[in-house]
Amino acid sequence: MKILKIEFQNINSLKGSHKIDFTEAPFTSSSLFAITGPTGSGKSTILDVISLALFNHVPRLGKITKNEILSKGAILTRNQKEAVAAVTYQCKNGIFRSQWSISTNRNDNLRDYEMEILEEASGKILDVKKSDIPGKNEELIGLNYNQFIKSVLLAQGEFAQFLKAKKEERGELLEKITGTGIYRKLGIKAFEKNRAVNQDIQEQQHEIKLIQQKLLEEEILKNHKEQFQKKTSACENFQKDIDALNKALELKDTIEKQKKEIFRLETQKTEALQRLNTFEKEHGFPLKQHEKVQDFSADLREWNQLKKEVFRLKEEIKNIREKQQENLQKADALKSKISTFIHAEVTAEDLSDKLQAFTRKIQVLQEQKKEKLNEYSYQKNQFLSELREVSFQLNEKDLPESLQELKELKTEAGQNLAILSTELKALDLQHPKKEKEKIQKHLKLAREATRDFFSIERTSEEIEKLAAEKEIITPKLKILPEEIEKAENTIGNLKSRLEILHLKKENQLLRASLEEHRLNLKNGEACPLCGSLEHPFAEDLPEKNDFLEREISKIEKELQEWNRKLNTAALNYKNFQERLQELEKNLKEAENKAGHEKLQFSEKYAALPQAETSAEWENNCNSFENQLHQLEQYEKGQKTAAEISAGIPALEKLIEILQEGKDLKQKLDRLYKGDDIFHDSQQLQNRWIGNHEEKKSLFSKNQELSKALEEKEAAKSNLEAALSPKVIRQGFEAIEDAFKVVIPDAECNALRSERETVRKQIDNTVASQKILNEQLETFRKMDVKKDREAVVQELKAQREQFQNISDECKEIHRIIKNHDEDLERLTELKSEIAEKEKLTKRWRLLNELIGDSKGKNFNDFAQDLSLSQLLQLANVRLKDLSDRYHIDKPEEEEDDGLVAIDEHMGGQRRSVKTLSGGETFILSLSMALALSDLASKNVEINSLFIDEGFGTLDPETLDQTLDTLEKLQAESSKTIGIISHVDSLKERIATQIRLTRNGQGYSSLEVK
């Protein structure tokens, strides 16, 4: 997996849009680059953009959400409305562009973030939900977020600390670096699980002891059961006595209730008799009088109704006669109004004919006026249609003035046509359409020629640019092999000299180790090593030669400097060769393209006036456009002149129609000034007809009412003749007196029903009293001789004795039940403990193997395995960086720190604490690369970033470190970015991404 491009907008302090393209210069000539800038300028933001675009995660914040951005004020640059992070990467499945973005709505509230993946080859966006985008990137890259971060961001600073850590600290550091805290959690979980299951068993065993202490002895349990049977029998006897006393008490209560009910019924009978007497006083006489006339009460009611009908008919006849008088008055007023309307006298006989004749006359005049108006509108539209292309405003208030303006326009149009004819004399103005098509064709071809000529110029500029770059690279390529050969020869010589000096130093150390033996040598006695009898150095030892140390140090520095020069030269030579091949290929393609374009251009545009520059071709286009514009103006002028000529007679005809319309309007206004003659005349006609119909209706109504009155009066007289004898026989003087005592049927029935109800209630009360007295006598015979209070006291005493014995029974039953439940619980607990002891065996064994309260045992074991795997991978990486050292774990007799095996010193084992800063960096870098290999799961990572460790290095160690990184980059072809604020990096690494801050808290980015 390789990162090809990083693009972002408004992320953290980096305001605006930024792009880092690793496929363009200067990254194509040097894949080792530095990201520099002061603290807080946004160097680590570039790494945040990568993880945000791929996984919606940022190392310092975790998963990013809208609420996370709002609460922490992160990601989106202050006072900006949108942010974008995009990464283009290459993997085994192709090239993809993953993008993350967020923006605000019109109310400045954050929307939710968006994510998408674009496949570069097809240009299509993958159909994946935004929540699944991180998972899709993981599938394409082959790494999840944590693996990606460990693989791309080298934690060599943490490993530098790890190398020198003590054994007890080393496990915790490795756990932190590799993110393998799960082993510690498993150890703690095993310990806690074992403790939990054993704690349950202990609690249950304690519960068994408590239950055994509570269990009853056999004799006591037997005694409790016998007592329970005796007391249960006694309770049953007491219950029978209590039931008998309760029945006796209930009987006495029933007797008392019967007495009260008999007394209540007596009171009810007395009240009913009083109500019956009251009824007779109030309604007895009227009801008796009604019963006298009850047989002919229907005739009396009919007589009364006829009396009312006669009165009503007389009143209606009176009203009809008044309305007939009003109708005559309205007829006279309506005739007068119609005479005024039609400007002529009318009578009742000819009114309708004259009104209709006047209406037809007005309608004819109105139709003539309407036709004239339509004629005016038609002529006006004809006029405007003739002048539709002419800028002319018709003044309908003064048409003669508009006619004069139109004649002036005709003169002006003729003058303009004469001028244009002179300017276009070279063209065939008799056939303007054909000339226009010819000019348009030339204009289109000229525009195409301008575009193609510009493309030819761009290709020429590209050829010049490629040739210039080739001229710069070619001499450098000639010099670099000599520099590489010189560096290799110099390095060989320096290594030879260094080996000689190291040999001298070792001999010097060997001589120094014989110092103890020299002290025991005596003159005249043979040396045990060489057999010599003389010992000149026994007393006068040669002084230690410090010159060797200084010389070795000097040559090592020179060797380091020449190694750096060799790595730089080799890397530049490789990059320049690749770039030169690419330039030659591009130059050849551009030259072929230029030749082909020029040939096509000369053939295609031979018919046009030729030009030497893009500006001249633009002038050709402008000339054709101007000619075309003038021709269009001439055509338009011809059309305008023709329309004006046609419009003048149309306007003259319009003036004539207008005058005729005015004459018609004056004539119509003298006869009728309304808006709707038909409506107005019809309204008058309807009113006249309505008044006449009303007259006929009133006459007919009067006749009907008079006839009805005669009939009602005759019926009333006949009925009075029949009723008078009957009324007198019942003792009434007149029919009116008899009618007054008639009670309505409903009221009469209600009074009779009320009287019958009271009488029936009295009879029912008497019957109920008889039954209750008989029942009372029966209850008295069944009653006990004791009074109620004595029965109550005896019942109370019996209940108290029953309750005492019942409570004792319950208590004994509770004790026996508790004993039985304890026995069941005891059996249940023993069974559960037996089952749990089977299950806890595995947890006990697991705790013995890996468990402890802090998870240290299993974590140390697992981290030791991780360390072995990491050291194995680190040594593979270390071979590519240095042939001198291997890393190993300490043996039992050694210091508990890690060990460096020095191959240049015959495999000597040294503590890593004794290494120089540069040597420590090489080892820590190899371990960081090993962690990257371990995390990447065999996925090739060709983009690495180092974000720490350079600020603490001295200049000499820094040079050695950069030599190592240059060698790593040259041998692996990886893109390596160094993130640091160390100024000396700017001198050693030519390719840089510089970040600077301004006074407003924003930063800017520059690729150099």
C-alpha cells in the first residue's frame, strides 16, 4: 500500500485548500522528505488527515463525530464552514481516493460528516454507506485502523526508551507500544473468576452451618407435631360453639329489624291516607264537574275550535283588502317610471310592446358600438403586428401624433440603410442570407483554428520545458558515477585503515592485560610466556597510546560522512536516471504530437487568412464577427423599413375607425346610459308582470277566504243548536260555561292515575304488615332466652379462647414448616456445591497457570513471546541498516536490559545502554520497522512517517541517523517522511513540506 496524494481543506490550524502530491516533483526525484515547522504549526495534522480520510479516526481524539467536533473544537478550522480530508492510495486492487467531509447549513449548524471512496480507473464512486467506508478501506488496504497507524507511523522514539528499560518496565512499555493489553486483562479475569466461583462455594458452606444450627432435635419435633394435632381438634370444637352463638345473635338482630320494618309500614300507611284526603280536597270537585260533560266534551272542543277559525278568517279578509289598495298604487308608480325610461307615454295595454321596442333599439346601437370596437382592436393588432420588430410605442390618446412619429421613423430607417450599403459594398446584398452563411462558416473555422493554434503553442512550451530539465539533469548524471566511484574507493581505504587501527588497539589492550604478570617478573628468572630472562617492561611500562583513540574516532567520522555522501549520490543517480528516461519518453511523445498537430493545422485551415500568433488568430475571429454583425444590422434595417411602410396606412385606417366609434357612443348616451339594457328593461317588465300577478292573486284569495268564512259560521251555528239542550240539562247556563269545566284528556288521566296509586299503596301496606307480624311471631319462638348482651359476651369469650389456641397452632405449624424448608435447602446447597466444585476445577487450574490480581504473570509470559517475535523481525530489518549489530534478550548472568551482539568485535555481547546515540537510533528504528511488519500482516507498506526522536540527537548522531534513513529509502524505494522542528534537517533533506504560522493562529503549507 502506498500513499500517492494527500488533499485537505480547513483542517485544524491549516486554513484553506492544500495538496501534497507524491507523484509530482520534487517527490519524484527524492522520496525522503521532511515535514518542518514550529511547534503547533500543524505538522501532525497531515497524519490526522490520512487517518481521518481512511478510517474517520484521529490518533489524538479517536472516532470523529459531529458532537466530538462541537465539544472539543477540533478538526474544523475556526470560523470556517466546511472541512475536507482526502487520501489517494495505491493497493493491490488498484488506485482509490477516500474522502471525509463536513459542512454547516444555512443556520451555521454542523451537518453530519460524509465519506466516499472513488475508484480512479473508472471514475466511479463505490456504492458503500458512509458508516461502512472505514471497513471498505480496511478491506482494500488489508489493515485495520490500529494496524495501519502502527505500520505507517514509526514509533522509534518509544523503542529508544524500550531498549534501555529494565526488565520490570520492559513488559509495560512493550504492552503500550504493541497495544497488547489483552493479556494483562485475561490474567486479571482468570484471577477474578476463580475468586468469584470459590467465594460462592464458601458462602454456601457458611449457609449450611447456619441451617444445621437451626434444625430441631427429633424429640422436640415429635412433641411439636403431637401438640399441633391436639390444638387443631380443640380449635374445631370452639369453632362449632362460635358458629351457634353467631346464629343466635343474627336471629336477635333479625327480630329487631322486623319490628322496625312493621313500624315503618304503619307510618307509610298514615302518610298515604293523608295524601288521599289532600287529593280529594284539591282535585275532587273539578274532576267531578268534568265527568258531567265528559260524554260531549269532544263537541265542546270542536265548538271552541270553530269559534277561533271564524275570528281568524275575518282578520285575514281585512288584510287582503288592504293589500289590494297598495297594489293599485304600485301599478301607477311603475307606469310613470317606464315612461321616463323609454322617453314615451305608456298605458297598461301597450306598456310591454313599447318597452320591448325600446330595448331592441338600444341593443342594435350597442351591437354597432361593439362591432366598431372589435374593428378598432383588430386594426390595432394588425398595425402592431406590422411593426412587431420596430421599437415604436403607440399613443392611443393621440393617434395623429403617433402617425407623424411613424413617418419620421421611416425617413431615419432609409438613411441608416444607405450608410450600411456603403460599408458592405463588397458583399452581394441582393442575397444577404447566402453571404451570412458564408461568413458564419469562416467564423466557425477561425475559432477552431484559434483553439488548435493555442494547443500547438502549449505543446511547444512543454517541449521547451522538458528539454530545459533534460539539459539540467544530463551533466549531473555524468558527474555522479565519478562521485560514487570516488566515495566507494575512499570508503574502502578508510575501512582498511580503520581495521589496522582496531588491530593495533586490540594488541595494545592485550599488552595491557599482561600488567599483572609483569609485576611478578624478576630479573634472571624465565618469563612463563616467552622464556626471556630479561624483563625491560616490568618496571618501565610504555605509556598508553591515546593517539590511536583519536585516530579511530577521526576515521569513523570520515567513514560516516563518506557513507552519507555515497548514499546521497547513489539515491540521486537512481532518481536522475529514472527522471531522464521519463523526460526522453515525454519529449519524444511531445515532439511527435507537435509535428502531427502542425501538419493537420496547415491542411485544415489553408482557406483562411494565415496568422503567426494566437492574438492574430483572435483578430481574424473578431473581423469575421464584425462583418457578420453589420450584415445582420442591414437585414434588420430592411425589415424595419418595410414594416414602417406597411404600418402607416394601417394607422390611418385606425384613426378613421376611432372617429366612427365616438359618433356611435354619443348617440347611444343620449338614449341610454346604463350598462345592461336587457337586464334593466327585463327588470321593469318583471316588476310590471309581478304587480299584475299579485293583483289577480289577491282577488282570488279574497274570494276563497269569504267562502271559507261562510262555511265555518254555518257549522258553528249547527253545533250550537245541538249542544244547548245538553249543556242546560247538566246545569250550565251557556255553552261557554260548560267548556270551561272541560279538563284535557292527558291531565284528567294523570289525576285519576294519581288517586288510584295512593289507594293501591294503602292496600299493599296493610298486606305487608300482616305478613311481617306473622314472621315476627315465628322468630320469637326460635329465639334463646338469654338477652343480646349475654350472647355477645359469651361469643367474645369463645373467640378469645379460639384465637389463643389458633395462634399456638400457627406458631407450631410455622416451626415445623421452617424445619422442613431448612432440610430441603440443605439438600439443595450440598448438590449445588458438588456441581460447582466440578466446574471450578478448570478456573482454579487456569488461575494457577496465568492468574494474579494485576495480570502480571500472563502479561510477562505473553510479552516475552511478543519480544522474541519482535526481535526476530528487528534483526531481519537490522541487516539492511547495519552489518555490525544483532539484538538479543539478556542471559541469566547478564544485566536485565537488552543486549547488542557486536559482529565487528567477534560477537561480543554488550548492553544496549553502552551504545552511542546513532547506534541506539539504528536499533530502535529496526524495532519500529519490525513492529510495522508485525502490524501490517504481510501487507507491503511503501509510505512511512517518523514523528519523534530527532530533537534529542546531537549533530553527529543526527548525521548518522539521516545516513541510515537515506540508505533505507534507497534500498526499499519507500516514501519516508520525517516530521520534526530541528533546523539542521533543512540542510540535509532537500525535499521539504514547510509549515509556518501567522499572527491569527492559522498556518500555511509550502512544498519545496
